[in-house]
Amino acid sequence: MPRPAAADAEPAGHARIGYARTSTVRRSLDTQLDALKAAGVTRVFAEKISPRATVRPELDKAVTLARELRAAGVAVTFVVHEHKRLGRGLDLAALAEQLKAAGIGLDEKGPLALSPHQNLAGFC
């Protein structure tokens, strides 16, 4: 388990964690994976699962890793090809707020990077 970083400590590096999702097994993740790679993501979690699914194991793994790295003092940006890959409506708003509360930035498609201190309301 990583050691918590001191509140005033400088970030110990930066991690870009990606998440890709498609709603059916017949659809390809290639476009999303290519966009995440182009955005500098080094670790990608991907799954083919309905956005209505209440349990998304790969998303849960990605968020857990992001939190662990952030707790260890690493600056973390969570990257998605488009915000609807994370969910819709209240689910998306809740996840965005959880990431923000943990000091994790959210980046849609790479060029729209948000720092951990920016408002994520635009993604809801």
C-alpha cells in the first residue's frame, strides 16, 4: 500500500490513466484506444459493457489505481475518449465529483485536460 503524501509535498510524477468502454461486444474499442494512446496514456482499462450496468469492473479498477497513485503523491489525470464513456447523468456527475474530491484531473480526449482544481461540471 502506498504511503500517503504530505499535504504540502510536490507531486511525485504524473500518471495518465485511461478508460475505454463500448456497450456491445460487436463494437470495436480501437478508436478510443488510439485516442488514449495519442493523449499519452500509459495504462488503459477497457471493457465492453452496457452504460446501464451498475457494476463496471474495469472502471472500478481504473479509479482505484488513480486514487492509490494520488494518495502516494503522484499527480493523476483520468483520461477518456469522450465523457459518455464514463456514464451519463447523475452517475457521471457523481464520478466527476469523486475524482475531483480525490484531487484527480479529468481529461476528455487529451486536449481538454483539467487540473484537479478546475470545475468538472462541464462533463455532466
